[in-house]
Amino acid sequence: MTELAKYKMYINGEWVESSDGGYFTSYNPATGEPWCQVAKGTSEDVERAVQVAHQAFENSEWTSMTYSQRGKLLHRLGDLIAENYEKLADYETLDNGKLIREMRGQLQYIPEFYYYYAGLANKIHGDTLPIDKKDMFVFTSREPLGVVAAITPWNSPLYLTTLKLAPALAAGNTIVIKPSEVTSASLLELMPLIEQAGFPPGVVNVVTGFGDPVGNALTSHPLIRKIAFTGGTESARHVVHNSAKHFSQLSLELGGKSPNIVFEDANIESASMGIIAGIFGASGQSCVAGSRAFLHKSIYNEVVDRIVTRTSNIIIGDPMSPTTEMGPLATESQLKRMEHYVELGKGQGANLIYGGKRPAHLKKGWYFEPTIFEHTNAEIRIAQEEIFGPVLTIIPFENEEEVISLANNTNYGLAAGIWTNNLARAHQISKAVRAGIVWVNTYRSISPIASIGGSHWSGYGREGGVESIHEYTQNKVVWMNTSTEPMADPFIMR
Ligand code: TXE
């Protein structure tokens, strides 16, 4: 048997084993077989990483760099990712099973995020305030927070890391990243590029391992000033609880149960493709997956026919093949989760109109068919709970008022799709639907310039855009008394 690749952790610019020398296995979802081993971090490793990140923040060449210099490093990192995108994409596909086509596209676009925050780095400035007090000069500045803890999931490892890493560094923080235990390799492969770009040791650190103990130790550490978390709601509850110990700032990007709404005046062909893109792109393992399709009654049958016809032609198989359209799910437990939800859907009376099982022709790997249910009741569990896989529930509606109420009847509030050629309707529904991102006549579009994030069970805070810089800085207000007069009365507020 050939020996598996072995990954150490990256702390203070060095490759290190975990404190107890332990490793865990990472699997290739396309085969279900092990492909590498990763250092299994401990609380001691978290302690070590946070301490060096703290040192790097307190007194190092990093802190004495100008914002422009930091911006140049980020720009160089973007260039290096662009040069190495194929290799990085290969690791992501090996680890999470997503299509190589998609991961290459994502990796080719990720440099734009580094360029964007490289440009923003020297535009993080305060203000002078037109203060309503005599002889006072008051200005503000935005300061970095300190050590940031970034915790990422498995579905788009480097993209979701980038949303945290780029603004955190642009703002002058240092960082400890804990990737998902399912997908550690691509982040570790990024570390030599961090070094090559010129980031000093200790500025970026990676501790690999599991939520317990690594995630728990990191999010409850007293030196962590900000936690940026992307993942599931249950883990998020632990993170919120842990963050309270030392009042670390927090941003949470969690899941969704996003509505994709098709009106009778929409371009039916585009809308049907948009629904497929929303739920079967990335095998549905996306926080913004459009897992609830609401179709106007007058076009219901036509759209369902189109969706089912295209879905039945989806090429499922090896994610490394450029012609494959749907790869496997990332883990075996994801596969079991799909089976569980299919049974739940059937049990609650939903009509299974396509898929619902493992594809017969794929004997190895964690594949699941694209699955389509229909029901008139939007309150059944498959229409309420985040499944995080290729399972769509289609629900008919009669009018705008009804569909707004159905779309908003969820604990989540991340994304929404609206398909209409009526401009006034597009504006009205965009406003009425509760979501942090609304796509009109498109779906799953992203850019460094536009933030993402949601509300309620989808979390809080924003990633991307200028807003993100505010998540990694704090405002300082400086009051300067310009008067030379002695202070008269010490017992009144000035
Ligand atoms: O997420 P987890 P999983 C959702 C989706 C999916 C579910 C579970 O619904 O089915 O989450 O996926 C770390 N303290 N999303 O199990 O467990 C964990 O090690 C600190 C939506 O992968 O939340 C990993 O690094 N950290 C999401 C990260 O949290 C902890 C994408 C996410 O893992 C921790 C992925 C703890 N106590 C899943 N416990 C999206 N919004 O895109 C775990 N972690």
C-alpha cells in the first residue's frame, strides 16, 4: 500500500506536528478512500499558535509596516494564487469532491479578493468630527483588533478562508485559522505562498483538527479578539457560547433555506436553469443553495417539466473529469443525511418526482442523485430545514402576497432568487423578502465588491465588500482640547 501524504500544521512560519504527535485521515469523496493524513491539533497547539499570533501583533515587523506595504503583500499573494490556481484547485477537489471545473473557476477568481483588499488596505481611515463643543478637535481612527480566529467549513475551503484572511490582514490583524477537519490540505498548500509573498512568521497560522478540542480552545481563548466563523448552526451555538467568555467579537456565516421564486412573467428557460444552478450546483452543498423553489401556478407544470428534463441529463461522476456536472458529497455522513431527508420528505407526504437515492452506476464514492420533491405545504421539514445537499422542494403559489409570506416563513435569511421581467415587481419583492443577498434573474453570483451574510439562523456580520473591513477594525475617538485656558470646574461634564 502506498503511503499517504502527511500534512503538518503551520505555526510561526514553521511546519510542526501536534503536541501529542497525532494525525487523522482525510478521505477522497470520489472514492471514499483515504488520501492524506493531517496533524490532529490539541489545545496546546492552539495555545502555541495564539501566543505567536499575539506576539506578531504586539511587537513585530508586521505592526511596523505601513498599510501600503501590507497591501503590497496581499497583492503579491493574489498573484501567487493566480500562478498556482490549478494545483490548489486539485487539492480542493481531492478533499471535498467538488467539480474541478468549479474549483478552478473559484481559484482563478480568488486573487480578485486579495487585489480588492490590497487596494483597500491604505484606505482604512478615520474622520474629523464637526464636534459641537468649543475648542475641541475630535478625530477618529480605525484600528486593528488583534488576533483573529478564522474557522472554516469544507464546502469552499479557500474561498471561505479568503473572505476572512484578506480583510483581516488588510486591516493589520494577525490570524489563526482552523480549517474543517474534512478539508485541510488546500489551506496548508497555501502557506508556502503566504511565506513567498513576504508575510512575516506568526502573522498567519494554521491549526488543523476537530471542533473539539481545536475549535473550542480557539474560540474561548482570552487573546482572541475576533472570531469569524462559517459553518453549521449547531457548531455556531458553541462558538457564540465560547466567545462570551472573553467577549470576542463575532461574525457568523451560517446556512440557509433560500427561496428561488419564479413569476409567470419570467423568462421560463432562464428561470428553470437558475433553479437547477441554485440547488444542484456544488451538489447543493452551498450556504446559498436555493433549496425551495416557489413557482407561480400558471407556469408550474412547464417549469417542473423543464427542471426534471434537464436534471435527468445531469452527468454525475468523477469530479476531476471536465465533463462531469455533479460530483459526490463531501462526506459519508452527508450522504446518510440525504437519505434521512428523503425518507422524511416521503413520510410527510411530499411527492418525489426525481432521484432520491445513490446512483446505481457509481459503486464507490459518496454520490447522491439530484432529488426533486413537490408539495403544497411549505411547512414540512424538508422545506424548512437546511439539508445542505442536492434536494429541492418545489411549492406552487398564486400571488405576490402569498409567496412573500411563504418565502419569509423560515428561520433563515441568507439569500433569495427572483425570476421576473417586471421591473416594479423585481424591486418590490427584493425589498419584501428577508435575505442578505437577493439575485434577480441570476443566482450564485459573487464578487469581492459585494458583501455576503444573512440574519437570524443564517448568522450575523458581513463578509466581503468594504463592510468587512469594519468587522476587523475598531473605531477610536480622540478628543483634543485646543484651548490654553485652565480647566475651571472639574465637577461638570465638558
Ligand atoms: O459544519 P460544522 P459541518 C452547515 C450545513 C451542514 C452543517 C454541518 O447545514 O450540513 O453545517 O456541516 C468547526 N467550536 N454548513 O459538520 O461542524 C468545524 O471543525 C469551534 C453550512 O462541516 O459547523 C469546522 O471547521 N469550531 C456552511 C467548522 O466548525 C467548531 C458550510 C464548520 O463545521 C466547533 C458548511 C466548535 N465547538 C456546513 N465544532 C456554509 N454556511 O456554507 C465544529 N467546529
